[in-house]
Amino acid sequence: MENNSLYILKDKLTNKSVRVRTRYQYYDMKNSVNALSSVIPDNFKWLSASLGWCAKAVDTLADRTVFDSFDNDDFKLNEIYKLNNSDVLFDSAILSALISSCSFIYIGKGADGYPMLQVIDGANATGIIDPVTNMLKEGYAVLERDENDNPILEAYFRPYQTDYYVNGKLVPEKTLIHKAPSPLLVPVIYRPDAKRPFGHSRISRACMNITQSALRTLIRSEVSAEFYSVPQKYVLGLSEDAEFNNRAATLSSFLNFSKDEDGDKPSVGQFQQQSMAPYIEQLKSLASIFAGETGLTLDDLGFATSNPSSHDAIKASHENLRLTARKAQRTFGTGFLNAGYLAACLRDDNEYDRKAFANTKSMWLPIFEPDASSLGVIGDAILKVNQASPGFLGDRNIKQLTGMESDA
């Protein structure tokens, strides 16, 4: 049964990893451009273009989703994460989850016996999820690959046991027996639902299609720029016996045409110079569609629309982004808490009840950090609230509102 389950998980990962790698190609701006129209000359088809809109959509949300700490931390989960480079681990897990819809935190035992946490992207791990707890029933991950992308070290996760495979063969002496009631592979999911429990990628199909259209527009404008920089000229009435150097006509400022024996002379003209304005307008139109899809603004995508905005104006223009970040914080916080819970079981060699962690809450820094003028408004509001209800807003609440921590 174990081997059958492992083979099923491997096949599942193979099918899903293609989609994840496609998203990473768009994030890394290494995606290819779909075939252009046949009217593009063959000697221009080598042109390539890159556009960072998908990366901007991911990074803008990731940069505003900053995990702070656990409140009511009775089991010292903050200590576990702190000893596992929490600054890097949280950011890496969030960024990977936004790109691939789900990242995983692998929990192992270090050389000193303390829990070791590592982030694995969605292209290298999968599992069967429990929709009630959002933890896995069983999981599989590729922990190390060779230069040809072939798995070297793999792990099969089950409750109370983790098996390791080296070059496809089980290594019994590496098997980890533990008291955690769930596999030591925890999903961190972005926007899950009942149909897709492993979530949705921030780089949606719409984002990829819009990016493809924008890239084609950039390439067309690059081709047109050749004709824009060297306008096309023409000569009418040139004698068949006359010698004419087309290259000189293209690059020289002056041309010499003498009259023929009948006293006639050719007329020289220039075609109307091609305008780049249609391409700029089309690109701006695509940017507007992309901004509406992702909750960004045209300013975020490089099209300046107004003077520098205040904190309140920026916050108002990014209302959809704020709501998206709030939603992401809730699901990410569940994943971090589940990983901390299983790491505490491994650390203490004790099977804790998940209900014992019900009061532990995930705390996040403000999505939009207030500026100096906003701090004054927030301070007045805090003063009035505490006058009406003494002690209602304390250090913890103020930190969530302002992002600042008291020195007291």
C-alpha cells in the first residue's frame, strides 16, 4: 500500500509540476512569445522581448504581506522559527505560494535534534490534503536534484514516520520515527477553495494571456521602429540608364540627380513617417486590463498618471490589493501555525493535541505603513478610543496599526 501511494504521489507531482514551472517562467521573465503574424519579415523574427508585469503582480503582494510573530505563544513557536532564519523562511514560503498556488514547509530533525524547517516549492512537493485541518494525510517531496534535474534525495511523509529515498532506493537507517500526528510536510496555500484545496496562483491564465499580448505589441513596435528611424523615400521618373545607389539614398542627406538629354529630372519624395503612438496606446490599454486583473494601478506598471500620492491616496487606489492581502494573511497564517505545531511535537517528542494551539494567533505587520501625517491621525484616534474605553488599545494593537514597536 505504501509503494502504491508513493507512486500515485509521484505521478501527481509530475502532472502538477508542469503548470508550476510555467508560472515560474513568467515570473522570471523567461517565457517565450507565441508566434507572431506572418507579415513580420523573417529577418526580424529573432527579436525577443521581456516584460515584468507578472513578477510585479507577485512581488507587490508579497512585499506587503509581512509575517510578524505568533501571539499567545504558549509553545514557543516563535523560537522555532527564529532558529530557522524566520526572516528568509516566511518570505520564501509566501513568494513561492503566490507563484505556484502552494508552497510546503518541510520539517526535519537537525544534527542537534532540533527541528529544521525548509521551504519547498510546488514543483517539488505534493500530497493528499485533509480539508478539515489543512494538513496532509500523506506527502511526497524531492529534497535534492542533480544537474539534469533528476531526483537524488526524496522523502515520503506519513503520520509518525518519514521515509527517505536516495537514487530511488529506500534507506531504512534514514527513516525518522516521530510523534507528530500528521506528516512533517505542511502546505502554505494561497486562496484555497472547496474545488481547489491547494489554491490558485497569483499568475492566473488571464495574466499570462495579457502578458503575451503585451509582448507581441512590444515586438511589433520594435520592428516598426526600424522604419520609424529610417523613413522610406522614393524617386519618380528616374531614367532607366541612370545609376542609383539605394544604400546611399538611405543613409545620405543629399542626393545628386542630373537632367537627362531631354532636360527632364526625377522627383524625389518621402513616405509619411510611421507613428509609434498606436503601439504605446495599445500597451497602455493592456496595462489597464492587467492592473484590473491584479489590483494594481498603472503607476505600478510604469505608466505615470498623476503627481506623487499621499499615504491615503495610495491606500485608496490599492483597495483591491489590500483586500487580497488580508485574505492571503489568513490562509498563510494557518499554514505557518500548522508547521509550528508539528515542529513543536518533533521538538518535545510529544503528541500534542491541535486544539491546544487554538489560542495562538498569527500577527502581521500593516499592509500599508503609515506616513508621518497618518501617524498623527492614528494617534488621535487611539487617544479617543482609550479615553472612551481605558486600555482598549495596547502595545499589540498599536503595532498592528502602525508597524512600530514600543521601546518600553
